[in-house]
Amino acid sequence: MSQPQRGERIFFFYSLVLFGIVAVFFPLHALVNADYLPPMRPHLHAHAVLMGSWFALIVVQTGLIGQRQVALHKTLGAASLVLVAVMLPTGIWVSYDNMLRTGAAQIFYANCVNSAFFMVYYLMALNWRQTAALHKRFMMLASLSIMFPALGRVGYVFDLNPFAVLPMWLALLFALPAYDLIRERRIKAATAVGLGLTLVYIGILLMIGPPPE
């Protein structure tokens, strides 16, 4: 996102929706299903702060581009390297701890897959940071790849079948090609890559299976 131009506002609102889901449903799940929460150990608090910071950062970054604050956007983008380097291992630690506590490995395996795809999209976003159309789409796809835990909390709050999370995630995914088709009359390269990798991603998740109810 290095070009000194206004970014499309859709990416700000898209990132705001992702942040809103995370910010609302993790605490709401804690209130509604307090009896099912794990012990609140320090690394859980660290994980919550770090993941929340990522989604907040995406909102700020898209907002900065909308305001043509490119220099600050670049500075925060560089700082995101540190955030990611701490955030992903902490998330894996929390998932591994959950597996040891519950004996259910599905969430641990799924979150390892989520983290791997996040890194693929994040590194592609960094590689094409000089090409705004690719950079911002890869960043949205990176954020979307770690949304399953938050969408899972939506399912827990409303007592939905575990597989109900998938249509919610797909609705968020297909908002990107829908936007491309409406605005550009074609699907952008980054979006097409994301759709292709999604087939692999979903196939792996389906092989892992849903978490125990």
C-alpha cells in the first residue's frame, strides 16, 4: 500500500467487520459460556491481546491509507513483523495447551493450518507491498485465515452446529471476489489466488474434522 492514493473504503469496512466479530464474540462467549472456559493463565491473556491487536492494526492500517497517511502506514507495517513473530507462536501454544487439557486435537491441528495459511498470505502481502491491489487483498486474506476461532465463538454463543462456521467464513471470503466483479468487472489476481488456496485450505480442515461439541 505504498501509493499515495486513497484506498477503497471497502477494505476499511471489511477489516472493521472482522475486528467487530473478534471484539464482540470472544467476550460474549466468555459471558454466556463461562462454565466452559479454560483456566485464565497468563499466556491466554497474552494471546487475546496479541490477536486483538492484529485485527485492530488492520483497521488502523486501512484507515491510514484512506487518509493518505502512507508514511505512518509503512511504519506500522514494519512493526507488524514483531507482532506476527509473537502472535503466531502464542496462538499455537494456547491451542496445544487446550489439546492437553481436553484431549481433543482437532482445534490444535486446525489452528496450525490457520497459522500456516496466515503466513503464506502475510508474506505475499509483504512481497507485493508496492502493488496496492495485491497487498491489501493478501492482508485481508491473511486476516480471514485466522477468523475461524472468532467465528467459532459465534457458533458457541448461538449454539450452532460446528459446521455452521464454514458458511459464515465463506460469506466473508466471497465478499472479496464479489467486490472485484462489481468494481473492476474482473477478479483481481490476489483474490483469485485466495480462492484457489481456499480449496486446499477447506479440504485440509474437513479432513481434520470439527471440534467436539
